[in-house]
Amino acid sequence: MGSSIKNLIHHRMLVVFLFGFSSGVPLALVGGTLQAWMASLKIDLTLIGFFSLVGLPYTLKFLWAPFMDRYVPPFLGRRRGWIFVSQVSLMVFIAGMALCQPEKHPGLLAILGLWVAFSSASQDIVVDAYRAEVLKKSELGLGSAWASLGYRLAMLFSGAIALILSDHLPWSSVYWIMSGSIGIGLITTLLAVEPEGLGKAPKTLKEAVFEPFLEFFGRKKVAELLAFIVVYKMDTVVAVALMTPFMMELGFSRTEIGTVTKGFGLVATLIGTFAGGLWLSQFGMKKSLWFFGVLQGISGICFYLLAKVGQSYPMMVTAIAAENFFSGMGTAAYSAFLMSLCHPKFTATQFALLSSLMALTRTLAGAPTGWLAKTVGWETYFLISITLMLPGLFLLTRFDAWQEKRK
């Protein structure tokens, strides 16, 4: 217990937490917050739904991850150097979004959003590798919880706080503030230490590109493993994909969504994140994935009930609390599961590949959600989202077949 407490407050955890915050800020700015901006301008819901394709770089980041392993910036080292470059790029392109007018130039906004997503995905590649290399093996689970907590707090900031600010400030000012918040990550990068024992970068680009993929795709049952990674959280992704427009359509103001909904959800996330880590340490990966997989469906049920009863504050709080609590539990365990799949020699590229598959679910499943909600209505929409938990649970029956000893 004493060792766990020391790990909990170790300075490495603070760095992991702050890098998690820096990684979490951009996601809402090309997701829910951007949706709210466009919805407030009465832009068509179908177009808003298709704007989730802006998140494609999160899905494809494994394509350039080997370059960030192979080449070392001339400052700050292989990990911190690339983190710094990505953060500067984020500040620039988020500021560019602040100068855009979505109702007049949606194409330009989409291009800027793509660059924000590309810079954010690049930062994620190196931050994930940094976490895997700077933490001891015994700290990975707790480190995932701290990173998840920082990430969720950042999404609260660029989601809930941004929505509250938008009721009092122009949207351009909100995005300027979000651009400045990346400075927290820049300071952390400058003060953090480069991981020790990192080893030399791959000697050739060919080595950096092909070996990680050959090792991973040469495993037994890899197809069903990849399918599981894609579909496991699909029910949650669909349930929350249009949460902000859904709440606004029910009659809740942006301030209410920010304070009551996402603000209250922060408490549930804090509890859920560390409850998930504790459950994982006690019951192991397989039982945790089963348990969290079933719980994910409950948040969909709560949103269905909210759609049925309408503008009900108690039901809104219940739905958001359930989603944040169960998501907090699952995120730390799911991240630890992906990390456990990575070969120690290829952590950066393989984790980028696996987390890209997670993003594939969010991007592709989110694209048709606007059309689906308009076609079938909110109640049927959330019923459909609940049934999407079944493919992941079915594939989870193959968990034992995915386990193999590494050479």
C-alpha cells in the first residue's frame, strides 16, 4: 500500500497527467464544441454529422508514427522534441479556427480542423510512447489512470467550459483561449525529462516502418483481435456522438449543458477512472473488459429515457453521470489492454496503430449519426446504440485465444 501511495504522487505521474491534459484539449475543439458552434449558427444537422470526418487523422496516425520513431528533432530529444513541435502546431491551427466563419467558409474550417486533428494525433503518438517508456512496468496501470484523468479534465475544459464561455463571448474568443491553453503542455515538455534507456532510433526508415507491422500482423487470431478493438466501444461512441445537439434540441442552454451536464460528470469521471483502475488490479483484464462492456450499455439506456421524458434535469444528470462514470472506468482499463498488446521493441508505432483503430470507431461510426437521428428519431437512435454493445461482447469470448507469449 505504501508503494502504491508513493507511485500515486510521484513526479512522473504529474508529467503524465499534464501531457494527458495537453492531449485532451484539441479533441473537443474538432468534435462536440465544434458541433455546438455550428448548431448555434443553425447549420444543417447532416453537415454537422459529416464534420466528424475531420477526426480521420486520429484513425490514420499509425501511418506516420514510424517517421517520429526514426527521425530525432535537433532539440529536446526524440520524444520531447516531437511533442514540442506538435504543440506549437496545435496553437497555430486552433488560432486559425478562431479566425474562421463556419457559416461562410465551412470548407476552410474543415481544412483547419483536419490540421488540428493531425497535430493532435501526432502529439498523441509521442505522448503515448513517452508514457510507456518513462513509467516503470508496475506504474503503467496507475499512469493510464492519471493520463485518462488529465485527458478527461481537458475535454471538460475544451467542452463544458468552452460552452459556458460561448454564452458570454464570441466563438472566436473561445477558440483563442483554447489555443493559449496548449501552453500548459509546452511548459511541461520543457520541464520534463527525456526517458532513460530509450535506445537508438531505428537505423533505417524501412526498419521503423515494416518490423512493427510484420510482428503484429503475424500473430494468431489477429483479425478477430482487430475487430474487437474497433467494435468494443461502438455503443458508447454512437450514444454520445451527438450529445450536445441532442441536449440543445431538448431545450437545455449551452450554459446548462456545460455546468450541470459536463460539470457534474467530472465528479463521476474522477471516481470512475480510479474505480476502474482498482477493479482492474483486483480482477484482471478479462473480467474487467466483460464488466465494463456490459456497463457501457447502461449509459445508452439512460439517454433513451432522457429522450423519452424530454427536458428533465434529474434525468439529464443521471444520464451524464452514468456515461462519465462508466467511461472513466473503461478508458483506463482499455488503454492498459492496448498497451499490453504492444511488443516492447515497437511500442510507439504499435500503440499508434491500436489507438488509431479506437479512433476509427469514433470517426466512422460518428459520420452517419446525424442522418440516423433525423431519420429514426432520438428514442430509436439510442435503442440502436444499446444493441451495438453485443458484437464486442461476442468477440470477447475469444479473449483467451489472443494471449500468446512474446519472443
